[in-house]
Amino acid sequence: MKRAKPILVFLVLLLAAASYLQAQTTYTWNGSDDFFWSTPENWTPSGPPTAADDVIIPSGTPDKPYCLAGDACNSITFNAVFPQSATIRNYSNLTITSGTVTYNRYITCPSHYHYLSSPVSSPNTWGGAGGIFSDEMHTFVRSWDEPSQMWVNHTNAQAPAVYKGYSFYSDGDAGSCDNLATFVGTPVLPLPAKTVTIVKTLNTALSGFNLIGNPFLGAINCGQIFTQGSQINNFIYIYDGVEGGYDSFSNDGDPGNDDFTNINPCQGFFVQRSGGAGSGTFTYPTAVYHQTDPFLKNIQEPVNYLYVRVNGNETFYSDAKIMIRSGASAALDPMEDGHFLGGDELAPQLYSMTSDNYKTMHNVYPPEPNTVVPLGFYTGYDDSFTMTFSYLESFPPETGFILEDLKTGTTHNLRDNPEYTFAYTVNDDPDRFLLHIDGLTGIDNPVAHENVKIITTGNQVNIHSNGLQGEVMVYNMVGQQIHHTELAGGEISFTVEKPGIYIVNIISEDAESNHKIYIH
């Protein structure tokens, strides 16, 4: 009888363990009802999860989870299939019992190159047992060294640094670029605010690029990257594995491409230090989002903005953005013009040129009676390509658009047909096209309001009209109207939420003027 007690204790422990194992469930987010973590219908099986349960967050769901105080799980795994992302919002409220986060990024794209960053702290190494890349024999990781302006190779034994961006090349088995990156670690919280040092060694227009990354489990809105004291130019640069080249995005996103309104978790991206040589601090936003936030959609159509895309018979494509705005410089302005950074040798590469011969992907031109925009194109193979011009309707109807092909000696009226197909060989002169834009005198508005004074303090805009009556419109750098008000002869005040450069357009009965303002 004395030996029965240990046996009884053992049976009780065994039953307790069995009960715990039976209670532990793996829940997969489906987001079918709303975005709250605690809503049972958002989970398969019906939830919500408890502190003992494991959780899977896939990409491609109608909405992403939003956490409130008391939400919990044992561990959490994200399965992001490129180019979509798996994200979570307000995850500072989420209690992760084990503390373990696994972020799987499945990469299937036509390009062998891709940029990424670690979305967790204390991550695993690039290769080896439990490494980030399972196909380590066919994966090569590099980081960008700004002082030497060169790529630096990394070994399988090294681990990524948080906040840093990396380029990886994958030749895969049998030449495929498909790959899986698995990051395992603990979450990086947006608060308190995180900072990273950015440097510019040479005082030249094409130096000062720093490859950093999104360290969070939620997406960063492009507009919030350009905060006071960030000391970076007005663009970010993301390598698009589908496009086979870089995209540049200003502080207000990109009306031609909603896919990159946000920088998703695990994404590496370039920023460029503003000003001369030296070092500064980039401060990350303290709020994260996901790609279906309704307030991130474009409310206004762009004004005087062209979006140009070149497609070939391959999967790759290339984009260029052109804007006409009073007060802009025909020469390179790092705060308004996005540099052209090239791309995959087998991808089409399209760019425009500034008056001082810098190649750009996003270019703001001043209006002239006959504005001429040089367009360049090259790629690594002979083929037929189609150039498509979008947002022609953002210009006044009397504005004309003629594309001149210097190789063939022909012109093409884009108002009649916004597409132009041409044959290309690798020996062609890349500076092949001229875009003629006529009838822009109405945009220039040479008559100004000399007595109007505009003063900005923080995000507050004060306009002293000195008796002038009319209308006030405010536009961001991609031509979207963000504010409209009446001018009744006195002083008006309003706020602009996002930091950046804006144009204040004032129209009275006999004059019209444009004023550039900076919001900090």
C-alpha cells in the first residue's frame, strides 16, 4: 500500500500532460470576419487562440490581425508568399508565451536577386543547421558597404543584423530562383522608437545610399518614413524581383503602383543621406500597418503626372515617372528626383534624364511651352518591347504628347494611342527617345500674387492673403490634392499631416501662383 502513492502521483501527472497536449491547438488566421485577433470566426478552427496555442499567419487573407490587450499565443509563424506579405498590427499587445517568432518568406519570382531584412531580433544564421536558407549551396548573401561603394559577401556562419538590408542571389536547383528564407527569433517592437545610423562618405549626387530594412512584423507606410530628423532624401528604393529592377517611391507613395504603398516585413530597401558627406540618424516610424488599410489608398487622382511602363516578351518590365510642376528644376534635385539604379541584366531598363545628365526613375520637370523629356532604354537581349503611357488624362485636354524615336526617325501621337511598340537590339543607343509635351503654358502661371505670405510652423500652414480672395489647393509631390479651402481676404490656417515637400496653389480672379512649402 505504501508504494501506491508514487504510482498515483505519476498517473495524475500523466493525465495532466495528456490534457495539456489535447488542449494545445494550432490556429490559422483566415481574416474572414474582421481584423480583430479575438474574433472566433477569423480563425481555423474557430478561435481565438490561447496562451497555450500555436498560431499561423498566412499571406493572401482578406485582412490581417489586430491585437488588443489580453491577446496571446504560445508561438507564432508567418508564411509570406512573394510578392504578398504576412503581417500583424499592434502586436505590442500580443503575449507570446514561448517568445518564439518564425517568419517564412517563400520567394518565387523571375529574378534571381531579391532584397530582404530580418523581421526578428537575435535571428538564426544564414546557413548551416537551422539556418535561414535551406538551399544554402545555391544562395549568396551580400550587404552594401557605403564607404567603399561595394557589395560585401556574407558566409553561412554569419547572422543578419537587425535593421540592416541584404541582397541575396539564388540560382536554385536546376536554375530556378525559388527559395525559402526562414527567420527565427523574438519580435522587434516599434516602441520605443528605433534608429539606425546612415552615412555619406563622398559629397557626390550618387553616394550616400544605405541599405536598411523593415525590422517589424507589420508594414511601414512609405509616407511615415520621411520624419523630422531622418536626414534622408525624399525617396526610398526597393528592388522589385518581379520587375527585375528598382522602384523609387516618394514620401506620398506612388499613384502608379499601390503594391509598394507600404514596406512589408522582411523587406530591405535603400535610402540616401541628404546633404553633404557625413553621418546622421534615420528614425523608424512607431506605427505599422498592412496593405489593406483603407486610409492608405489614393483619394485624389494625380495631376500633371505620367507613368511610363515598358514590357517585353519576358516577365520583366520597367517603370519611369514624370511630373510637370511649376517651380521645379530641370537639373537634378535629390529631394524631388529619384535616381535610376539599374537592375537585372535581362530586364528592360527605362529612365528619364535631367538637364545635367543624371538618369532618374522619378523626375519633376518645370513647364515650358514645348517641354522635351529625354527617355533612355536598354536591356541585355534583342526583342520587341511596348512602352505604355498612363495618366495622360491628369493633364489639361489641350496638352499634346508626341514620342520621338531617334533610331527610326518617326513620331507617335500618344493622345491617339498611349502605346508604342519598337524593336531593340543590344547595340542600340540607349538615349533613343524624346517625349515632347506641348501646351503647358497654363500650368506655368507666370502671374504671381506678390503680397501673399505663407508661413509654416511644424505641420501648421498659415496664409496671409492681404485682402486677396480666391481658392487655395495643396498638392503633394505626386500631384495629388490633399487640401482645398476658400481664401476670403484675411488669414487662414490649416495642418498638413505628413512631413515632406508640398505645393500651395492659389487662384484668384485675375492671377494664379504656386508656392513650395516644407512640412517637418
